[in-house]
Amino acid sequence: MEEGIRTIAISTGGGDAPGLNAVIRAATLAACKRGWRCFGIRDGYDGVLFPERYPNGGLIDLTVESVRGITHLGGTVLGTTNRGNPLFMKVQDAQGNWVTEDRSGHLIGCLKENGIDALITIGGDGSLTIGAALARKGFPVIGVPKTIDNDLNKTSVTFGFDSAVSFASECLDRLHTTAASHRRVLVVEVMGRYAGWIALHAGVAASADVILIPEIPFDIEVVADKIKEREARGRDFSIVLVAEGAKPIDGEVSVVGTVRGRGERLGGIAEKVAAQLEPLTKKEIRTAVLGHLLRGGTPTPFDRLLALRLGAAAVRGLAEGQKNVMVAVDGGIHYVPLDEATSHMKLVPVDSDIVATAKDLGISFGSRDL
């Protein structure tokens, strides 16, 4: 048992996802049950690094009363940010030049100054990488896997993913009716970065005709052939679902810019696919980008339950002396080293049963090899 913990902090970093508030509530209630004090850090780690930015302070006192009624709410009551990574923070040197510094040691100092004994960091690979760096320097950290992209290693599922898939599937259901009414091709773009989990699951569930994912580079001619083959059978509309990180054979991902501290910003693939398909198919083509709609809104019951389980398990882990681990799901709940969880991205296996199911259903992946 961990005897030294009396006060913990919770941080939510990176992109938001449905279920964050459920984790916060479960962790708070589990901590209070053990007689611990619990704080929420505003906007990732900004609340402790830059407390002067917040009129009422950068820490929120989390109590049984303050987390009442937040399980079903989307977003995060703590706020979040994907900027200002403390491992690569822009600071001015003595000469006034901007340089990049690792401020993780300073962050640990700030946490200790606020009387915090351990940290629960809720996030994806970026946030958990920061957590792992803090843990390597001796600060007790437990991570909770959050990402709608479902691309974290060592866990079968992340909370937020089911909610994103459910909403994407509902959108595809709606788009089917308008595509059929106008006999159009609709190219629909979803998030996922370099992994195709959202596109694959939503596409199969909602009967897309073509699914383009990063793991299977596509040939636009094969996509066009699928649309023409459907038209020859009297199916004069098609739904092409494309993950934002999908790329053509011998091509690159579509990038619309860069985000400081996070690299390239993906986007625009739907427009490119549509522009290439129109002359090949002679069909009227429209695009729809679901974008941040997938991040917002109420979490599904599956994600609420998963988030509550993960939040409670994070506190149990701290109480049992677990450090430098992520709470993972693999049948049941267990703990895996943070370094392993962030070592590489979990991609869609091309030989998975869901890919096989899609092929048996006649869904095209835009590849002549599948």
C-alpha cells in the first residue's frame, strides 16, 4: 500500500474526448473515499506552471459535491490544451532568444510546492509521454488512456472511441439518404490521424461502399472502379469514407498546416479524393468533413462505464503503490508501463477480422491487393 499519498492532482491534456468528465468524477470519488484530497489542474499543466493566468488559481478543489452530475457531460471541466508541452517549452534565454527547454523538472517542483503527492494524467500519446518523463524523475504518475483515435499501444480500447464511432455512424446513416436521393457520391472525412480505427469501425457499421485508411494506401482508379461497378448494378450513389491520414499509393498524407509542438496538421484528403474521382466517374461528388464533431457531445454508455472504470482503477493503482503505469483494458483492467504504452502507435492490423468482414461485405479499401 502507498502510505505517503495524501493529495493527488488530475490533469487532462491534448484533444478532448467524450468521457473525460466521467474519469474525473470516478477518480475524485475514489480518492475522497480514501481520505485523500484531490485537485484538478486547469488546461493541462498550465494551472500549476502559470497560476497567474487564473483569477481564482490554477487548481480546482475537486470534492464529492463539485463532481456531482458531470458523468454524462462532454468535454472536460478542467479545460485542456495541446500546446506548451513542458518537455519542449519555448523560453527566452539570457540574451532574449527563444529556445526550447525541458521544463519537466520545474513542473515537478510546481506540483510539490502545491502539496501534490501523485498525478493522474488523462490523455493520449502526447500527454502520457509527458507523464512518463515525470515518472522517470521520481514523481508518482498513473496514466489513463484517452483518445477518440484508439491508437494507444497496450490497451484494446480507449475511452472516447466508441462515442466517435457512434456519431460517425449516425452521420453516415443520414448521408446515405441524401446521397441516394440525389444519386451522388459523397466523400466523408473523419479524424484518426495516422490510424484508421474510426473510419474502419464506422464504415463497416454504417455500410460505407469504400473505406480508405492510413494502413492501406489507396489507388484512386480502384476507388473509381468500385463506384462505376455499383452504378452498373443500378446503385447510382456511393459513400466513400476516408480517414484524415489516408494516403494514395506512392503519395503522402494531406497536410493543411503545422501545430506548434505537435507537428503536421492533417486535413483536406476528402477534397483531394473528390477532385480526383469526379473526372474518373463522371458523377456529381460532394464532401463532408466531420472533424471536431467527433470530439464533442455526450459520451455513449459504453464510454461512460469505461471511463468510470479507468478513473477508479487509477486511484486504486496509486493506493497499491503503482507508479509510472497506464491503466489498460485487455479483457479486464490491468496496469502497463507508460513507456510501453507510448512506445509506438497502435495501427489497424490489415489481417484483422473487421477488415476481413468488410471485404466479405463487398466494401473496397481502394487497393488491388485486398
